[in-house]
Amino acid sequence: MTHFSGKSEREQRFRTLYAAVYPDLLRFVRRRTDTDRAEDIVADTFLVVWRRMDEVPVPSGDARAWIFGICRKTLLNSLRGDRRRDCLGLRLADAASLPVSSEDIDMADSRMDLARAWRVLSETHQETLGLAVFEDLTGPQAAAVLGISPVAYRLRLSRARRALRLLLDHLPASSDTPQPLLGRTPSS
């Protein structure tokens, strides 16, 4: 009977990556789909990572971005056929969960404005901003996740920030169900 006392180097590297990336990856997916589906998508992602361990970049930041890229593709495959708008939207706090103290009223109004503006941003702008702000990826890392060049990512990020600023400045004061403004042409 053969007994293996140690873990293989490959398995140990996988375990290290898993421990380092899993919590962030799960949050990444939960912001884009139902909580019930998130763990399955992350599990599928790590299955792909295990199969492709020989391709994992050596610097940890690059490996993290590479795994996020795999997760993004896994997520998109999972969401194909679903209503992307509902599934990819960022889940922001409901108005009921916002602070109610007098010093937090301005912050609550700002959060509500941001939530409304986010809902009308295009999916591309949401994803671009999300990678920079919520996933804390560098430009080159976010570009790798999206499968584009860093220059193209910087351009997308600039456009997404500009679109969000415009929405925050020009959104109507009272609208419960805003319609997507970006990527649509106004009817004449």
C-alpha cells in the first residue's frame, strides 16, 4: 500500500490561489448574478483553473486577474439566455437600509442617486467601472479580464466614468423605473 505524505506542488499552488482569490471572486460573481448561482459559477471557475494550472501566470496579481478573466467567461456562459440587464446589475443597498440620521441624509441621497444612475449605465460601463472600483484591479489586470489591451481598457474606463458623471448630473429627480439611456438613440 502506497501512502502519499505530502501534497504535490501543483495542488499546493492551487490551494494557495484558491484561498487568496475565492472570497473576492465570490463577491465579484454575487454582484452580477443571484447569490444561489454564485457558488456554482465560482466552483466551475476553479475547475477550469485546476485543469489549466500550467497556464497560471506566476506573479500573484497577474494570476488573480487571469482567474477573474476565467470567471467572467464562465459567468457570461452561465448567463447566456438570461436577461443580462437584471443579472449583471450591481446589487446596491435598498433605500430602506440606508442610514437615517440627520448627518447621513446627504450621503443617503447620494447613494440613491448613484443606484439610479448605475441602473441606466450600459452593461459595458458597469463592468468596466466594477473591475476598477469593486475588484480593485489595475488597468492591465482589468484589460486581461476583458480580453482587451490596456489602452482599450483605459479608454473604456474614461468613457464609463464620463457617462456616470453625466448621469449623476442629469438624471431626473423622481423616476422609479429609469430606462437605459446609454447605447440607445433617442426617438425623434
